[in-house]
Amino acid sequence: MSAVEQYARAHVVTDSPEDADAVPVILRYDPGGDPRSVRVGLPGPNEWAFPRELLERGLIAPVSSGDVTIWPCGRVQAVIEFHTAEGAEVMQFDSKELLRFLRRTYMAGATPVAR
């Protein structure tokens, strides 16, 4: 089983139109560590781990677990919201990037989560 790392671009959702640029994000999956979780590395030292199933379900309908909420945004985008004591970071992704990442995690040798 091999780890999966995929670089993606996400848009930070803010009230300011000046912050509309895409930022680099790294998506990680390590079946040798915790085969049921994925990691999202945001710019800076922030990295979030949450259940892979949450990401999968969040591309179809709004879901939440702990400090992470995911929901589809139209037909081609998804939003992931990360909550901290200081506030929330809201990131908008192309759904196809997240789907490609999920496919790669399943191909890495882990057993798919039953629906």
C-alpha cells in the first residue's frame, strides 16, 4: 500500500473580492497510518485530518463531523469549512479534484467504505 499525495488549488471564501485568488493545497492519504482518514494541508502550518467517508459523502450532500463541514456547491464545486477557536476557514474546490483524489486513495489498496 502506498501513500497518496495530490496537489490542488482552492479558493478561500471571504467577503473581500481581493482574496479571490486560488491557493495551493495538498491532499494526503496514508493507508499505512490511518486507512479511514484523509488530510488536507492548507497554506501555512494548518493540516486537517478527517474521515475519508466524510469527504466522499460531502460531495453529494452537506455533512459535518467535529470541526469539518463539507457540502456540494453547484454541480462542479465543493466547499470544505474548517473551524478553530479563532474562527473558520472556508475553501472552495473543484469537485473533480476531490473525486480524483478519492479514486486514488481507493486504488492505493484500502478497502472502500460501504455506503
